[in-house]
Amino acid sequence: MKKHIYMLAMMAGYGLQAMAQQEPTARPLYEARDLTAENMFSVNIEGPNFDKAGNFYVVNFKKDGTVGKINTKTGAGEIFLTLPDSSVGNSVSFNSKGNMFLPDFIGHNVLMVDMKTKKVTVYTHSDQFNQPNDLCINKKDQIFASDPAWATSTGQLWRIDADRKPVLLEGNMGTVNGIELSPDEKTLYINESVQRKVWKYDVDKTGNLSNKTLLATFPDFGFDGMKCDKAGNLYIARWGKGVIAVLSPKGALIREVPLKGKQCSNLVFGDKDGKTVYVTLQDRKCVETFRVAIAGRKY
């Protein structure tokens, strides 16, 4: 009887060991790892984003003026398309129809890409644009765009409606850069890199802004891209410091996630559960990732 019990215990032990070998160890949270090799991109690596099918895109793969398509399992990449007319994209966004949008800071445009044909067209152009930098798109397909003038440390905030005409929401700002909507799309966030301030606005049903409020300010380093999680926490690329700062909706600093590189330019939530953050690094010219507890706002 004792021998039979011993054999059952041994079999159970072997079974647990086999299960442990088959199940991958959970990845630690907030620990940065490399996805791609260094120097796969130009120094203007920016704007990581996913389409609805889960394909991952990053601008300026190998050289300026390209959009790269990156394998999230192996880190390998290929050129998805090269932009015409010496245009250089600064971020990647998608609307509800699946079209890709790119702010072109060389041509003062916002470009649109038909993902089936890869045809690139000028969605909107304005001689009043400085250097369109980053975009966020709401469920109505209205585009909000940051538009810095780096030489003068100033900037503008635009909305582009379905008629493709840009509407100036605010001028005379600081060096605007990262821009993001809250999960309910009732709050718009925008930061100023040189001034190191993060602002928030109330957004009404027509996309107009009101009640501008200073959410947070920092004493050092710069800002770049921003994204929200489902709880409304704001993830900010702290360019030069090499961390992603996580702020609560009220502006309290929850944590800083350290990265390997220092010049983090932008980020996006990805993977099936929306709990992997992909970060572009301009000094290392590569992509790093880390896991988080709360999924991105679009998941």
C-alpha cells in the first residue's frame, strides 16, 4: 500500500514538473527588454503602432522616409513602404476604417496610406503648419495634432475633421509634442517638451476644447510621446532621462519605468492582452518593450 502511494506521489511530481516545463515563466512587470537589434532604424525612429490585425509599424526603418513592419516575436523587420516627395513621418496612427496616418514634418502635411494598395496621399496640408509631430484619432475619426516649432520653442494644437480642413484649436503654446485622449475621449492631453509641462483639456461632443488645466510639470529632461491605459493613467516618454513616467489622471507620479536607452521618443500598448508597452529609442535606434498590469485604453 505504501509503495502504491509512493508511486502515485512520484507520478504526480513528474506531472507537475512537466507542466512547469511546458508553461512559460510569467514575464516580470516594468522590466525593459530589447525587441529589435540596435541601429535598425534612423535616429528619427518614432511612432510605434498596431493595425487591427496586430501588425506592428514603426517609422524610419533603416533610413528616414520609410515605414517599417516589425515582427513582434523575432524583432526582424522589413520596409513596408517608402514615402514620396522626401516626406518623413513622425508617428503612425490608424482611423476606424484602417487607414494609416502620418504627420509629415518635412512637407507640412498629414499623410494617409491606403493599407491595401499602399498608396500615399496628402490627407491635409496647411502652410500654417510648423512641423506636424504627433497625432491621436478619436472614434469619430477626428484627428488631433501637435505642431511644434522647435527653432522658436513654440507650438500649435490642431483638429482635422472629416472635411480634411485643419482647425486651429490653440496657438502660442510651448514646444508641443506628445498628444493623447483619455479612455472616454472626454479629456485631451498634450505636453510641451522644452517647457516640461503636461496640459489637459475638456473635449465636447464636437471636438472643441475648454477648461485648459496644468496636469503636471517636471524640473528636468524632456517629453515626447504619450499613451493612456484603460484606467486613464498617462504614460509619458521622458526624453533624455530614459524612463516612461506613469501619471494618474490627477497628475500624480505613480512610477517611472527605466529603459536601457535614454532618448525614448514614443510608445504604444500592444499584444493580444494590450499589456506590453513598445518603446522607440532614438539613441539606440531600436525598440524596447516591457509588461504592465493594466492594458492600453484601446483594449
